[in-house]
Amino acid sequence: MKKLIFIGISIIVLVITACNNPFLPQAKEKGSSECSHQYNEWPTKIDATCTEKEVQKRICSLCDDIQTREIGDPLGHTHGDEATCITNQVCTVCDELITQAHGVHTFDTIPATCTADSIPGTCTREGCDEENPEAVVPAFGHSHGVAATCTADQVCIVCEEVLIAAHGHDIRWVITTHPVFPSMPGVETGNCTRCEYIEDETRPYPIRAIGDTGPGGGIIFFVADGVGFLAGNTTPKPLGFTLFTTAVDTVGTTAYYLEAATEPTLGGTGVQAAMRWSIRTGSPYPTVNIANDASGWAIGTGRRNTAIIKTAEEAERPDGNTYIYAVLACDNYSTVTADDWFLPSRDELNELYKERARFSISSVYFWSSSQNDFNRAWVQDFDDGFQGVTTKVFDASVRAVRAF
């Protein structure tokens, strides 16, 4: 009993002593400026984040006042994969957006050109290999500009590629002053056959003789020098002759020489020395309007005859027929310097017969371009010079000639 009374009295005294003891810190209301704070260490913290510093705090043991402080720097974002055309770049820690997706692909498209199809391409941004869904545009071909001339190329007006190179001038020498036989040369002027270009300088038109090489590369077999007579008769040789050059030419131009090819003129299937006069293998033959007189026989008429015959025969060529008849064989013939060869008329052929030894021609029949009637044409035997007519289906040899 005495113990219990003592213990109770001791507790009361202790309480009174703690509350009123001037030597102990006295508790105040939270946040009171009168509190002599007793803070613990900084045991509590909020970890730093990508954008916030670390935060520490402590509490007064007397009044529960809280103190805070920031430590260090924010951690900063940890960048994820670079942004692409369709995905954002985000922080791998906090998922915050760093770079917005670009949104639109940038394709390395190569457009179509005149000669190449387009290449749609792929996206050029790093990390994006998206292919362009656009269809391939086919090459659109060249757009041809002005046709090539002697001095200017034809180019594409889009890409400027040269399509056809300038032809260069095609000079043909034309007699502007006729020669005076036997010793005074004439004068030639060089004219382009494709444009109006004229050579600055003229050149002498030489006096040539039978047996000389002609400008077409053949051998000259006739010279209209006004001296002597035509082969095989008493007709005086003219000083120059009228050369008719087209099917409808009735005026003509003056020429002085005839030259013949130095090699046989091939026809038929393309390798034959003898061939028909007509494309047809029998009557009825195409109607060829060449008179059976001097207008179709004389020197200077062979080139016109050739043009008339070719026009008539080709107009009635059967489909698929590739046969090379006498006139066509001569018209097809060309050399480096001339492409105006023709089948000689009856009188022109007779002059060639006279000089046959220069061409190593033996006994064989040759066609002329002179017609006797719609079924027959003139030939000449180069063995004895006989001239006669035979059907157009007869196979005879051919020798291309030209006049100048």
C-alpha cells in the first residue's frame, strides 16, 4: 500500500516537473517562431526525375515543422530512337515526347525522261525505308525539234539530245559556163542539193575525153564535142545535147558527156546479170508512154525514159513482188559520188557499144530504155551491133549510165 502511494506521487511530480522545468525545450505550435526547433537528419527524400531535382525533407520533433531542400540537377531525358516519318522520339524513362514524328515522307523520286522510266524511290529520312507507292511513269520519248539541215542538228526540244546530226552540204557542181571544145574549159559552180548554199569559189569544168574517168566513177564513152559523127551513122555529133531528167521534163538541160558503170548492173533476184525489161512475166504489160521515135530513142532521153518506165511498172507491181527489172536495176545503182544512173536509150546504148572494149563486154544482148510498143522494147547485140526489138519478158544484160 505504501509502495503504490509512493509511485503515484512520483508520477505526478515528474509530469509537473517536465512541463514547468525551465531547463527543457518547450514545444510550441507547428510553425511557431517561438519553437526552438529540434530537426532530425534529412532521412526522407524524393528521387530526382528527368525534369526535377532530388528533394530532401526533415521534421521538427517539437512542432512538426517541415524543411525541404533540392539536391543536384534533374537527371535529364534518355532519348529513345530518333523520330521517323511516322513515329515520335520519346524518353525511354518517362515517355515524354522529345521530337514529333515528321509526318510526311520525303522520297528520292527520279522523274521520267525522254529515254528512261521514272524511279519512284524510297524515303530519304534516316531510319525510314518506306517505298514510294506512286506508279512508274514510262519514258515519254523525244519531242523532235526542227528537222536537221545541212548545218544544224535536229535535237529534242525537251532534253536537247541530238537526234539527227547535221547532214553537211551535198555539193553538186553545175556548169555555169559551157566549155568550148576542143581546148577551153568551162566553169562549174558548187550548189548544195539540199539547201541554198553555194560554194564561194567556182572551179574549171575540164575538157574530158572518151576513156577518162567521169565524176560518177564510170568510164566516159561519149563526148558531145561537135566533132565527127554519132556512132554507126552519118549524123554529125552535136556540141552538147539536151538531157531530160524527169518523166515530165520537156525542156531539159545541156550535157556533154555520157559515162557508164565499170561493172555489170545486177537485177532479177539481185544477183543476176540478165533480167526482164518489165516486172511482168507476160502480157499485158504496164502501159509505158514512150513514143517509138526520136523522143524515146535519142541521146539525152534515157534518163527520162527510165523515170517514165519506173513510174508505170511500180504502179502495177503485184503485192510481194521483189523482182528487179532492167530500169529498176539502173535506178538502184549508185556510187560514192553519183546516184543519178539510168538505163540508156537506144542511141545512147549504140554509143556504149562502140566503146564496148573499154568495159570488157563481149557478145551479149543489152536492154535499152527505148520502147517499140507496149509488148516489145529495143535491145542491142554487143557482138555485132545489131539493134532490134524483142518481148519485154526476154532476159538481157543491163549497164547503168549517167549524163553530165
